[in-house]
Amino acid sequence: MNNHWPCLHRFLLSGLALLAMTGAPLNAFSDDNQVHLISTEISGGQLEIKDGKYVGAYPVFFERAASQSATKIKYRIVPWARAVRETERSDKFLLFPFTRTPEREKQFTWLVKLNEDPMCFASVSEPANTIAAARELKRVIVWRGTSNQAFLEKQGFQNLIIVSSMEKIRRILKTAPKAAWYTVCEQAKTFPDPAKSDIALKIGDPVSSEVMWLVGGKSLKRTPDIDKLAGTIKILEKTRLLRKLLDEANQ
């Protein structure tokens, strides 16, 4: 084995010399030429992992955008709070779907709008059809660390239950029928799965709306591929393709 080391050593040195002469980076064959998308699983046919594949409205939308912009995408799916934290610290991750608030304005690079979603209060009993009605409830459920939470806090809600799992939402709604969940109206229609759930949600009228964005961290390194993908998404957003895909997923 030691007899082969001089030959191997010369081979490695030759390879490094070739890279130096051509100017090719040592990680030229890594996945750095891909656009890295990060998010969490979203029920209701929006973004899920099934049999090792990414399925739902968002994957279909991004695959269309990647195809039309001649770019390659790679997903990272983690819990939502972690996805936000990793995006803030990263120079390559693009987070979706994310809402724009004054508090977030300087912490992220706002690339392109994805979609606008109406927001509702959903409950097992009679739903709240207005902000004022929901404010009077004993419990209102909202996702931790989201713009939804910030919005309700600014509206003076003192009855918030802040959660970070779908199972906890289900448990609260089941044990407290008069509790309401503030969420995207379309997501409430499929929570958690109408065919398997032991509860049925009643959805109130839309009380607000949120524009969803594709964003990077403050230190995002803009690459030609990121800009090409964002440019194509901007064109597709005008056709409301994502909204159509989301509507189809909920039918």
C-alpha cells in the first residue's frame, strides 16, 4: 500500500495544479450552483414530503419557475422557527412563504412577491367573523414567531395561545370548542385532514390578508441563478399561477 502513495501523491498534486491553472474552484462540483429553498411542511396540498418527494402547490410552482428560468432548486424542510432562524444566518437560503412587517424589514432581503392570502378565524363552534368578535373570545390560537402573532398583538389581543405544532392546535380546538385559530382561510379548510380528523372546523369571513414573499437573509449573496428565478417568479405572479395551484389543492 505504501508503494502506491508516491503515485497517488503526484496525481493529487497534478489535479490541484490543474485547478489552479484553470481558475476552477475546488468545490466546482458542489451544489453551490443551485438555488436553496427553505421552508416547513404546509398541509392542505401546499408543501408536503411523500415517499421522499416534495409535492403540493409550492413545489409545482417552483419547478415551473425553475424550468422557465433554466435554474436548479434544492429544498430544505425544517420546523418553521428553525427555517426563519437559518435564513437569517445564511447567505444562500431563500425562505417561503414569508410576510413583510416593519420589524422584519431590515433583517431580510425581500426578493419577490409570491401570493396574497386572506386570513380568517376558524373554530369548532361558531366562527368569529370580525377582529372585534375574536378579541372577545377566551382563546385565540396563533403560530409562534409569525407575522400573524405580531398582527394580533398590535390589535390588542390579550387572549392569545401561541403554538408551534399542528397537533397542539388540534388538541386545543378539540378541548376548547369556542377557541378560534387565526390562519390562512384556505389552510383551515383542510386542517388537519377532513377525511381523518375527529373535528370539523367552521371558518369565518376573511378579516385581513397577507402578502407572501420569497426572501433571503440580510447577508444573502445574490447570484445570477437567484436573480433569474426571482425574475421568472415575478412574471408568474402576475398570472396568479400559485393562487390557482393553491385553489386546486383545496378542491
